[in-house]
Amino acid sequence: MDAALDKVKRQVSPSQYQLFYLHVIKKLPAKRVAERVGVKLPEVYFAKYKVSALVKKQIKALEKSGF
């Protein structure tokens, strides 16, 4: 998981990764993340959707390569 997150972190913007990290990894409510970072709520959900999809894809690739 850490290897996948590290690779994905380099593929997305720092702000998107921050939103994903706070909401998904740190389990903060989306509304709280949006207020804390100063973005609109849909941006938090979009970052979650986009980064989660990339993480899943990366995990599959790492499993396939025998990592």
C-alpha cells in the first residue's frame, strides 16, 4: 500500500493528494477537509475518486509484477 501511495503521490497534484490523504487516510469528514483546506466539498470527493482509482490501479500493477 505504501509503495502504491508513493507512486500515485508523484502522479497527482499536491493539493489533490492532500485532500485524498486527509479524507481517506486520516479519515476526516469531507466537509471538515474542505473547510480546513479552503476548497469546495465536490473537490474533496473528486480527489478521493481520482486518487483512489489510481491507487487501486497501482496496487494491481505491483501485485502483477510480484512486488
